[in-house]
Amino acid sequence: MTAVKTTETAAPAGGKTPPALPPAVTGGARKRRRRGGAFDRALPYLLLAPALIAILWLIGFPVVSVFVTSFRKLNLGELVRGEIVWTGLDNYVAVLQDERFWTVTLRTVVFTVAVVGVSVGAGLMIALLMRKLSGWVRVALQVTMLCAWAMPILASATVYIWMFDQNYGILNKTLVQLGFEQFNGHSWFGSGTSTLAVVGLLIVWQAIPFLAFSLYAGVLGVPRDLYEAAGIDGATAWQTFRAVTWPEIKSLLMMVTFLSTLWDFKVFAQIWVFKEGGPSGESTTLAVMQYLEGIAKSHFGVAAAISVLMMIILGLITFQYLRKLLQTEEGKI
Amino acid sequence: MLKKSAANVAGLVLALFFLFPTYWMITSALKPKGSTITSDYDLVPFSVTMSNFVTAWTKPGFLSSLGNSLMVTLTAVLASIIVGITAAVAMSRFSFRGRKSFVLLMLVAQMAPFEALLIPMFLMMRDLQLYEHLTSLVLVYFAVTLPFCAWTLRGFVNGIPIELEEAAMVDGCGRWGAFQKVTLPLLGPGLVATSVFAFITAWNEFLFAKVLIRSQDRETLPVWLSGFQTAFGTDWGGAMAASVLFTVPALVFFLIVQRKMVAGVTAGAVKG
């Protein structure tokens, strides 16, 4: 009854706060001796009250509010006058009929898939590679990855802008030194695709450490004798990976892919500081579009509709992940 | 062992890839004015100066935004930890009606897409007359970090055997005394790790800081740095020095908990 659950002493990592998944919702409740008193019975509720109030007020209310706002016409005029104008589905119609919205959504999805795919793939490769490295090389790699991970987003974005600078950036200078004259004065931020590629590189660079570290810990969890057995059986590297490593890290890989998708889909800061969604809106993603509509243009109702659509996409991804999780764990949760 | 040396070479190349931006930030910050913006090929600094750090430090807005960032971040984290720990104790040490739904609520709240709540948050802070006040940022960062803190601390409290508390209570401690003298000290490392993550989240946050604060004397460091082109023009040395100063607190905190992070990620995940 008082068994200690050590598996949950988790402090998940990341520059952001990742939820500790998959959850072990059950357990943890320690039966105390019932001691009748009204205060004793009220005590857990009193302890929970501050957190509950905070969550309902600062998360629950905004969630309801974003839906409500999306059915209102709320521009600067209405906001200042305090008017409430219901427009039904007008905001959604406006957004969904706007060709730009579909372009931006497609761009966001492609960007997210590319960034998640590259960072998870590279993270996995590095995790597998780390096992094969000499001690000092591994430490060197881990320390440098920590440096990348720890750098605040705005600092790393500023450094990247400087490295990719058109005239004095070290990248162009290096490319010219290597004989690629056409990069002399090449602008990396001249088109949306090129801008997003640089932003993507920045995000991948900062995301890999978390992915590589957690996957490496997962790889280390694979019993050594399984590899020895595979070696004796003459399995190739690929066969060993498929048969030994893959089953052990599959659920972990699914989890970090899911978390990365949630994070990368909503990215705002990096995209904004590079080009503010430009040039001419070509690097605008949904998060940037929501900001531009809502805060820059003060079309709060329309922006709320975009937010709701974003939440629906994220909700679908979460639903898919949880469904897969329940399937593979066969309802163990 | 040709294979091993090939792996090592790949590892070193990757280490360079991860290190280079940090290296470039620091060396650019150390280069004397005038030798940052040059067409010469200058992968290694020819001479070194601290003057860029002085420039950054004395730039209008740097110190005030550093102060604002520290104030907002520390207040929010402190609030999250205090409220989080009471909730964690309730979830972990008591059985009561609705416990399960509350645990579930915490889990769901962690996944709340805050970026998509920008508009309602903005409207709410405006209604509360908190727009342009740092209090609004404290509230948002508190909300962002609270579910994570409560959830993680719950894990740490679960890891401390309740028998220890019960023993203290048999020995005459009250419930509060037992918690304070037994559980709280054991919770120390967990508290440090949790608060560092909360710190880094709030320290990094950009979107809400940009939207909820417009006036320059109240902006936080990320927003100040995002306008570096207004502050520094093409003084990349100064901008890099400011970036270094922005990175140092995060890096220090990061190194404190580095080990726990790696262990923690897998602890909850590799069960299946």
C-alpha cells in the first residue's frame, strides 16, 4: 500500500517544460489513517485550492475565452467601446476562405514535419553514435551539446543572424574562401524558403541535444548481452538496430517525436526575430499569422479563430499520439 | 579499430557543429570595435578586448531589462514552486474524492498550447488593467510553469517513503512538523531541478513578453535583445556581448541540474 513509485521521480528536460509522459496516473495515493476531524478532511482540498484556482483562472478561462472570442467581431473599435458583437461563424469563414491561411497552414505543416524529422532523426543517429565513441570524445560532444541547449533562444537567434549576415557573416566569408564566389554578398534572408531553412537549422541545432540525450539514455537501457548475442549470431548493424535497439526505444522515440511536434508547430520567437515572417510574408507560420492578425492588426476575433484552428490541429496530433500510446501499452495506463 | 576512429571523427565534427555558434558568439564579443565588421577572414580573433561588454552593459535598457527579467522570472518561479508543492503534497500524500481527476487536470494543463492562448490572455490582462504591467508577465509565467512544477514535484514527493513522516509523527511531530523536518529537506534536489526548468522556461519566453509589455523601461531581456538592431545598429560585437551576458545565468543554472535532466527524461518514459 505504501509502495514507493520511483519511476515517477522525473524531472523532464528541455528549455521548455515538457510534460512527463506517459503518465502513470494511478497510484501515489497514500492511505492515511482516517482521523475524523473536519479540518483533516478539508486539508487536501485546502492544499489544492491555490493550484486549482490558478489553473482554472489562468488556463481554463483563456481556453473558453478563445472559443467565445472567435465567434465575435472584435476589432480595435469594438474593444475600445466595449461592444459585444456576435458574428457566428463569420471569422471562421473569413479565415478559411482566405487563400493565405491555407498557404500558411501548409507551410507550417511542412516546416514542422521537416524540423521534427531532421531533429529526431539526427538525435537518434547521435544517440547511437555516442555509444561507439571513446570516453573523451563523448564528453566533448556532450558538453558542446549542453552549450547549444542552454543558450537562450534569443541569444542563439542573434548569433545565427550574425553568422548568416549578408556582407560580414562568417558563413559567406568561409564559402568564398572555399572558392564559392557566388556567395559573396549572398542574402540568406532574401526568400521565405531560405529564411525558414536557416530558422529550421537553428531550431534543429537547439533541439538535437534534448533528443540525443534522452534517446541515448534509452539506448543505454538496452541490455548489453542482447548486443553480444546479436554479434555472435552475425547480425549486421542494421539488423541489430531493428531487432535489439528499436523495440526498446520505440515508445521513447514516439514520445519525443510527439513533444517535438507540439513545440515546433507553435514556434514564434525564432521566426519573428529573423524576418518578422517576411520577406513579404513568405516565412509566416500560423503562430506568426495569429500574432499579425491579432496584435499587429487588432483583429482579435479573426486571430482567435486562427488560434482555435491551431488548437484543433494540436488536439488531433495529441489524440493520435495518445491512441497509439494506449494501443502499444495495451491499456497499461 | 578503424570503425572506432571513424566514429570518433564523426563525434568531433558534430562537437564542432554544436560548439561553433557559442564560439563565434564569444570571439565576436571579444573582438575590438572595427575588427568585427571586416572583409578579412577572421576565424580566430587577432586581438582581444572587453570593451564590447562595457558597451552592452551600459546600453540604455540593458540593465533595466535584465532587472525586469530577473524580477519577473524569479517571482513567477517562486510562486509556482510554493503553489506546486502544496498541490504535489495533496496529490501524493492524501486520498480524497476527486484526486484522480485533479491529477489528470494537471497532466492536461501541462499540454496547454499557451501560444494559442495569446489573444484571450491579452484581452484578459487588458480587462484586469494589467496590460503594460510586469504583473501580467508574472501571472502568465506562473501559469505556464505551475502544472509542470506540480507534476514533477509530485513525482519527487512520491519518491520519499511516507513511513519516514509517519515515524516522525509517532515521535511526536505534528503533521506540519513531520513535513517540514523530514520531507522538505529530502525534497531539496527535486526542488532545485524543478525550479531551474521553470526558470529557463520563463527566462526564454518571448511572445507574451513582447505582446503584454510595450514600454521600453518595462521590457524583458529577450524583447530588448530582439531589438538589438535598434540598440546596436551594425555593432555586432556589442550584440554578441549582450548575448553572452544573457546566456550566462541560463548556462549556470543548466549546469547545476545537467545530470538530473538526462536521468529524468528517461525515468518516466522507458517503461513500455
